[in-house]
Amino acid sequence: MTVMREPRLDEPPPEGTAERSARSQEREVIDFDGLYHAHFRSLTLQLAAYCGDLSQAQDLVQEAFCRAFARWSRVSRYDDPVAWVRRVAWNLATSRWRRLRTAQSWLRRQREEHIPGPGPDRVALTAALAQLPTTQRRAVVLHYLADLSVVQIAAQEGVPEGTVKSWLHRGRAALAVSLATANEVNDHD
């Protein structure tokens, strides 16, 4: 393995360095505008073939050239600055696809599952509950749907336990009549 060292100013240049220094000067002569005008279209077409969208390809190539311009003092000295711009544009396209795929996956997880509408029994129960007086309805819902005890309902409503028992009894009786009537109507249909 050959180790390269920086030449000192007082020593003569080694053989073949004249060619290398001419090539490095040639690379430094490359101007950004010339590179942009010479390669924007071809890079855009390449990227359009890759991502399938011409306007997106134009945006990505434009962004790659903006990044090259910001680093032009370094990029202009590369052997092939166009290759650097192409690689950046392709990386941007790949990153964009990854972000879109992640966003689509997140949106799919956030979508609500399709739940069928309420069945006839639930519709009948909701209608029967709506016909109950407010106190009876609240007691029935708290006891049977919220699983609260008579003592807990009495404490929440600020009434004696006997009152809650009375609400529950009357509410169940009214629901039984309403639901029996609803079943008779459904049976005749």
C-alpha cells in the first residue's frame, strides 16, 4: 500500500503530477450553471422513469441541484459531479417513497373498521329506553350498562337506595312491555 503525502513547496513535483494538476484544474473550471443546463433534462427523464411522475422527478432533481449548489466548492472537484447529483436525486426519491409508505401504513391503521349498523334488537331497546322517564332511564343505564350497584347509583343521584330500587323496578316493567310490543310488531312483519 502506497502512502501519499503532501508535497512541500520547495521540492520539485513528482512525475505525472502535471497531468493530475491539469485534470484537477479542469474539474475546478466546471461551472454550476453549465452543469445544470447540460444535465437537468437527462437527470429528470431518468428519475421520471424511476418514480413514474415527471413533475415529482423535476422537483427531486431540482432539490438535488440545490444541494449541489450549496456544496459546490466540494462537489465541483469530484471526478463526476453529475453522478453525485444523480445519486442525491435517487436518494431523495427513495426517501420520499419511504415516507409515503409509512404515512399510508399509518393512515390504514387509523381508519375505522366498518361496523354494521345496529340490529333490530338494539333499535327496539334504544326506542324503549327513550320512552322511559329520565330518572328510570338513568337508573337502568347505570345499573345494566355501567355495572353500578344500587348503592353506587343512590350515592351518585343523591337519593335513598329504595328510590333507586323503585326506579329500576318500574323501568324494567316498562321496558318489558315496550319490548314485548316491539317483538309482536316485528313478528307480524
